[in-house]
Amino acid sequence: MGGGNHAGAVVATGPPPPFSPNPVVQLQARFKELETGFRSWLAKQPLAVEAAVVTATSGAQGAAIGGLMGTLTSDAAAIPPPSAAGLNPQAMASLKQAQAFTGGPLVQARNFAVMTGVNAGISCVMKRIRGVDDVQTSMAAAFGSGAMFSLVSGMGGPNQAVNAVTSGLFFALVQGGLFKLGQKFSQPPAEDVFYARTRSMLSSLGLQNYEKNFKNGLLTDNTLPLLTDSALRDVKIPPGPRLLILDHINRETMPKKKR
């Protein structure tokens, strides 16, 4: 009897619990989709609409940064300035420059909103007109933002026009130098040119970690149609990834053979 009960007992095994993806990854993917959709919509708008939206959004970001900086430097801004009568023009200009970066939250929010908004707006207009984002576009946008920052913040001496031009030139030179420096360090090594198709293939298969194996074995883009299982084994790629790589190459070369 007891044995029969044990024999007839059935352990209920329901379906495995559903896989719950990481909510942070989901949120990042959703944000990326919204950003891509917004940029796609914005690119289809007239130039005036695109420039206005870009200027407003960048200005809002700059205002937030400036407000935060103004909150952190509020103690310095609270110090009463010395009497203007006892200062020479150069000292007054230096004082105004210091006040431009040590104002309260509202002052800093205004200054940074103008600076970032003008920069983004000019850059947007020039990229739409010229069709390229190069050092000239970057420097022109920086010149405009520097000049407007000088006018709004009152930075410099009594001659506002000269101060605006001087600040614009300074901003443009700094931005141009940073642009060239970024270009220099963002260029891939020369050898990467020979692995462009390989990198694209591995990324599409989720196997980008094996790019170094291809480089160690000198399996460049020109060798992709010649790859065999033994060649991939020689560069220490496991069986599973080998099958995926060979299948991908076969599917890529099959349509060409049919032609």
C-alpha cells in the first residue's frame, strides 16, 4: 500500500518562471529609442524649427548646470565687492570676470543657458547648411557662445563690443584645439582598417570578444571567405562561436555564388 502510494505520486512541475530582464537595461533601451525617434523627427523639420528646439533644449541643460554651480559657489558670491572708487579699470575687469563665474544660482543659470544654447543653435544651423560637422563649425559656434556669454554676464571692462569679440575668439581657439585633439585620439589604429568587416561581423553575432583572436592569427578581412573550422580552432575560438562564424560567412557568400 505504502509502496503503491509512493509509486503513484507525481511531482507537479510547472513551466519555468519567466525571465525578467534587468529594469535598468530596459530603461536605457527605452531612452535610446525615444532619443533616436526624437532626433529622426527633428531632422525632418525646417531649419528654423530645428534650431529653435536645439537651442531651447541645450539652454535648459546649461541652465541646470549653471544653477548647480551657482548653488555650490553661493558663499563666494555672498562676499560684498570692494568699493569701485578705489579700483583701477584692470582690477574692475578682473572683478567682473570673477563675478561672472561666482554669481548666485539664477545668475549662473542665465549665463550658462545663453552660452550652451547659442553654441548648440549656431552649430545646428551651420551643420544643416554646410552638411558637415568640422572644426570650422565648432569654432564658429564657440565664438558666438563666447561673445554672448561676455555680453550677458558683463565680463570684462567697459568696452562691451571689444570684450565680446575677445571672449569669442578665446572660446573659438579653445574649442578648435579641443576638436583637433579629439579627432587625433579618436582615430583608430592603422591596423584596424584591415579588420573593419571582421569587427562588424563579430558585433552582429555578439562575438566581439574574439576580435583579438582574429588579430593574433592575422585573419584579416581578406581571409574571411577562406576561413575554415581548423583555422578558427588554431586561433583558439571555441566550437560554438566557430559554427556561428562559419554559418554567417556561408550565408554571406551564397548569394554571390548563385549570381
